[in-house]
Amino acid sequence: MDKYGLTDRPKEELTAIIEKLMGQLKYEERIEFLAQWISPQAALDEAGEGDGVRFLEKVRAFCDKCADGEYYHGYDEDYYGDEDYYSSYNNYDSQYKKYKNNKYYDEDEDDYGDFNATSKEWANQFVSFFKLAVIYSKNRDYATAFTAFAALTDCIYRTASDEEIFGTNNPTYYIKTDWDELFAEYFVSMKNMLPDAGQRADSAIEIWTRFPEYCGDLVMNAFDEIACAEQAIRSRIAGLTDEWFAQHSLYELLTRFYVRFGLEFDEVETAKSMVRYNPIFKSELVRGYMNRGMWDEAILTIGEA
């Protein structure tokens, strides 16, 4: 339906209308409009970031500055004083609900507070670089996109272990970006840059373990079949000795992989094979027996636990 009668307008007139509209948009809106409706390359050119080599140099320089602590402005006392943060820290489910797309803060409130005002520089820089990496991916320059995604996410992960880098151990709390789009394009670029299924599986699962609350099931987009995914997940579980929570989260991810590929998940045999990594997996074995109505086996396993 041509609500505004545009189909009858000459091309030159439509071009003039679009250019006028572009002039009314803010910089960020203009870049997003170009990337979505015109072309990713046009968006990169408009942003002055059409040179992928130069863009990656900027990303690496920024990550180096982060690692050197050049953005440190003290601790965020308000953030660390939130008892609810600590109560949810060790639970991916609640963490996912709380931090997904930065819903932790009041979306209608643009004031980050005293600490957060000084943190805007590095947080906004992450947002800017991530948006450009997404555009590079949509422009099918997967080499540039993948390299940028890898460098930036690795920077976040490594700096989170040192509170004297940003004054917080959760930098993602301040980075207001579309995490779904970010990781969707990250895995698209990964799939194109890592043709070896085994290598890609290891990389994808590693990223998921670092950012489970943001990656979610988007990690599955990096896979065409389940074999390599299962091998990578099992390998990761085996390496997380005595880290039950992380192991169990990976186990649950594996169950969702089976659902995604339309395969039957044998919870009894899978749980049995996991017990050697952590005896607490017997709880999953008991669950499997109970789901099959194998009560004697369930009771026996409980007694062995």
C-alpha cells in the first residue's frame, strides 16, 4: 500500500526527499538508517570508517588503553552497594533477566551517577566500536567484523578481572548496546571466518561461557550440526573441575542444542557420562530415571550420592 503516493514520484524527487530526511536525523540515527535501509557500506562511509584496517587499528589502540587502566576513575560504590547484585551474581538465569540489554538501570533515566558519568567515555567507545563491527558484518566484511568482535569481547572479559581497570568487575553493566544483534553478527562472522567446524565450536562455546547471559541461544547460529557442539561442550565441562554451576549451565545448553536440531536427548545416558566430571551430575541422573518412571534406579542412585 502506497500511503504517501511515493510510487508515482520520480527517482530524483525521492532522492531529494531521502536526503532531506537524512539531514534531520541525529548522527547515530543516520548511521543506523543507512545501515538498515540503504547499505552497510554507505553507513560506514558516512561514519568515516570505510577503511577496515584503520578501524581495527583504532580498536586495538582502545583495548590497549583499557588494559593500561587509562579509563580508571575509581570504584562505583553505588553499584557494589547493591545487595541484590550480589544475591544474583552466581545465578545465570537471574543475571540474564537483570542485565539483558542493560535493563538493570532505569531506562528513562540518562544520568549514570557520579561514577557512571566518568565511565561514559569507555562505555560509549565500546558501543561505537560494536555498532561499527555489526555494520562491517552486515557488509560481509567478515574478517574485519570478526577481528573487532574478538578483540572487544576479549577486552571486556579480561578487564573484568581487574577492578582497577574500569572500577568495576562488570563492564557490560555500563555498555548500552543491542547484545542480541551484536552476538548474532559475531557468530555469523565467526562461521564465515572459521570454516573448520571443530575450531569454530571451541571458539563459540568459549565465548558463550564468558557471556552466557548475553549470548543465550544465539551461539547455536555458529553450528550446522550437533557433533562438534557436543564435543566442545563436553570438553569445557571436563575442564571446569568442581565448578558445578558453570558445568550445569553448559549441560543445559547441550540439552537446548538437541532441541534446536530436533534430536532426542537421552538424559540418563548423558548424565551418566557426566558423573566422571562432577559427582553432582547424579542429580541429573536421578531426574532422568524419575522422568522414565525408573524409581528403583533413582532411589539407588540417591543412596550412592
